[in-house]
Amino acid sequence: MKIGMQTWGSHGDIRPFLALAEGLQLAGHEVTLVITCVDSDIYAGVASAAGVRLRVVGSPVNGPEEAEKIGMAALEMRNPLTQMRMLLDRCFVPSEEEMFAAALALAAESDLLIGHYFMYPLQVAAEQAGKPYVSVLLSHVAIPSAHSHPTGLPFGQGFLWWLSRWALHKAASPYPDRLRARLGMAPTGDFVTQVWLSSWLTLVAVSPQICMRQPDWAPSLQVCGFLDMPNMQLEGRLTEAVERFLAAGAPPVYMTFGSWTPREIGNQSESLRLFTEAASLAGCRAIIQTHDAAACGFRSTDQILYVSASPHHLIFPRCAAVVHHGGAGTTQSATLAGKPSVVVAHISEQEHWGKELRRLGIAGKAAHRSSITAKQLAARIKALRPGMQIRAAEVARAMAAEDGVATAIRLINERIA
């Protein structure tokens, strides 16, 4: 089949789609993947080993200065709906026209369409063209169920989801409805079940070790597992400096805020001070990821190494623990590596990942970036007991036996047949 895929976001939103696209191409399908990256143009130089046709549009959506402002604004917002609308307005809408044009082209040339759950332009284009559409969820927080709700309350989940769906529809439906009106289509009736989820097939790209399937989920909603792939060329390798540091002492704690790492020198320095002081207070060796530590006045020592990047698949297994922001990709990479986490969330979805890791017994209570201090972060690092290490290794062994890409391909092929 000719399969058109489209994703948007940071590296953690793009990498799973690259993995699935490669797998589908190797399985005999003819795949085109359209990428819109929020904060980088690095994918313009990426080539597919399997022969996937890659198109990069509207990237980067934001320049460094705007991205910095957006990140700081998100930290001040505790209402998840307000956060979502701000991120859509400032990180999605600026490239919406280019993404919609690409979506319409994909719908015209493809037999099947697969999109990131935020990718409403592709969902609209698929419906208008009468093509089957697969939605890929990179988080399970937005799946309604009478048995669970992100608040964690043990009662009233059905009512809470009714209220949540109403609020989400009111906040988010104007975005796809603008595009639907241009094509003469009726407005959406329910944003969650008609845009984020697909009644044809919705793939939850989360390990079954983390995501528990609820008994009232529709048969069209399937947990395929983490969409992982071998280390990509653009992710690089471990540098000689990293190898020397790893060999020189006890396994370090890796510290990163991923795509939420600030670039502006003042904010970057603040994050570096937080990590550096926390590592010192916790008495641990640390590898700290940031854009330019030297420009912020920080120099590596025998206890702390500053790096601009390190491929998670290669570095996490060699560390004692991972301090991170709770992004979907980073969370599952740390879990697959068998390492306990300390989550310092920036937005509400990241708080959800922190709760899930705590439920599994491989992390303590998540902190929030707007209020965490170095002393508090150090206390969370020191609270990572041997029992968490053992439990993290158990979860990792089970997760290593999974193959999210193969499962996703099987589910898609079964649905096509």
C-alpha cells in the first residue's frame, strides 16, 4: 500500500514516526513521511536507510528566541487547557498552512494515512478524502475511560472524563473546524474521540509495562508499545570525553531537560546551576546536558561533565539514574535502560509521566520546574533507593521483550486485510 504519514513536534515526537515509517517500508509498503519540527531544521538532512520518502515542511516552527519565550510562558501556566492552546497557537498554527497543504497532498496520493494525534490537518484531509486514518498516541493520558482519569481520583472517573471531553472540545475544536469549514465539512462533534482518536485504528505508542489497557476501550484502540529504533546518525555517538568520564568513576546521574532545555544564556545558566548544585549536594557524579555550558561559565570537572547532547540509547544504560523533564521519549528510553528517574515536569503531560513512573515504583514524586530548588532535587536523587534500581531492571527486562514497531505493523496489516 501507499502509506502517508505526518508528524509534528520535537525529536521525541518525530523519532517514533521515523521508526514506524522504516518498519512499514521494510514490510513492503511504500511510505512517505512528512515532518514538521518545532525547534530545529536538522531533519532536512536525514535520509532513510529503508527508502522512506521524507519531506520536511514548516521547520523550524519557532526560532530560538521565540522558543525560549514559549518555554518560559508554559512554566507559568498550571491549567493544562491553557497550556495546550498556547502551544497550539505558538508552536503549531504558524506552520499550519504548510502542514495542511502537505496533508492534502498525502491524502490524494496515499491509500492509508497515519498521523501524530495532534495532527488535525491530516485527520481532516483523510476524512475529506475518504481514506482510512490511523492516529498514533505518544501518551495515554488523553484516552477516556470510566476506570481511570489523569487526576488519579479513585471515584467519579466517568463524570470527570465527560467534563474533560467537554472542556477539551470547547478549547481545541476551533482549530480543526477552521480547516473543515474551508472544505465544506461539518464541525467536529467531539474533539477527543474524532480528532485525537481514530475509530478505524488508534495506536498507543507506550510500553504495556507503563500503559494499562482499560476494559472499556474500543477494539480500535490498541497498545502497540514504544516505537523504538536503533541509534540514528543525527543523534551521534558517545564522545571520547564521555567515555573517559564514564571509565573514571562510579556511574553518574544523567541530567537533561531535553527539548525544554533553555538556550538563552541567563535561563540556561539557571538550569545549569540547579543541576550542578543538586549533584554536589547529592554527592554524585553527573553528566549534565545543555546547549553551551562554557558560554554560561561552567567547566567540566572529574565529578561533573557538561555535554551538548548524548544519544539516550547509548548513555542511559551506563548511568545510575536519569533526571529528566518527563517527555514521552525520554521517559521510555530511561525505563528501557533499566534506570530509575527523577522527573522535573514543565507541563501537565510530563506530570502524568512522572505519576506513571512513581506508580511503577521506579521514581519518586515528580517535581515542577517552576518551583524546584537544588536542595529539593538533591533530596530526590538521594531518595533513589536500591529497591528502585531492582524494580527498574525488572521493568526494563519486560520492556526489552517487546517490539512496538513490529506490533504496530501487525495491527495495521490486520486492519487492512
